[in-house]
Amino acid sequence: MMSNPIPPAAVTPALPSLIACFQDLPDPRVDRTKNHKLIDILVISICTLLCCGESFNDMEESGHAKHEWLKGFLELPHGIPAHDTFNRVFAALDPHRFLDCFLRWTQSLRTAVAGEIVALDARPCAVPWIKGRRSPML
């Protein structure tokens, strides 16, 4: 397994903001089916997508690949969720409420890097996927 190129301390300022911005998102699941915390699922998902992941399978894979790193700021009481869990959670989430939380987070990044441009664009990531090579996740 590759070592993490970004030490946890380097990303710590942005992650509490991400977690804080999604804390108020309602969890649509029934209490008896909540083996994984909603915030854990969301953070793993967003990190995966920012690192060119494209599917629920990628979310599960990246979670396992970076499990030790993720444990530094997520609870993960039952480990990394399965791809089916990611799928069910995102199918049940209110997309408008999710978008509100995501925009709140991206706006907080704008203030954190005032004067700089931060592009969230998957095109640079597409080449390794097209050529059949996987990009390192996270």
C-alpha cells in the first residue's frame, strides 16, 4: 500500500469544516439500520470523489485503503461501510439538503484560501482512469 502523501495535520483545518457543515444533514435511515455514522459515510464519499473516485465501490475501496488515516478524525465504529451502504444512504438522502451542506463547505474553503482559486474538476483525474490505471486514492 502506498503511503499517504498528505500528512493528517496538513488537512486537519479543512476537515473539521467539512464535518461541521454536514452535521445538520438529516439521516434518513431507520435507527436499527444505522451501523455506520452518517458523517463517516459522507466524509469518505467526498474524499473519494475529490480523489477521482467514481462509484460506490470506489468509496469502499478508498475507505479500506486509507482506514488508518480516516480513523484519525472519524469514529468508524463498525469499520468502513460496504459499497451497498454508500448506495442506500445516497439514494435516501435529500439531494437539496445535501447540496446546501456541500455548498456551505465549499464556501468555507473559499474564505480559508482567500485570493486563491481552488478548482474542483475531475478532468485531470480522467486520464489515468481512461488508460486503465487507478489513481492513488486520498
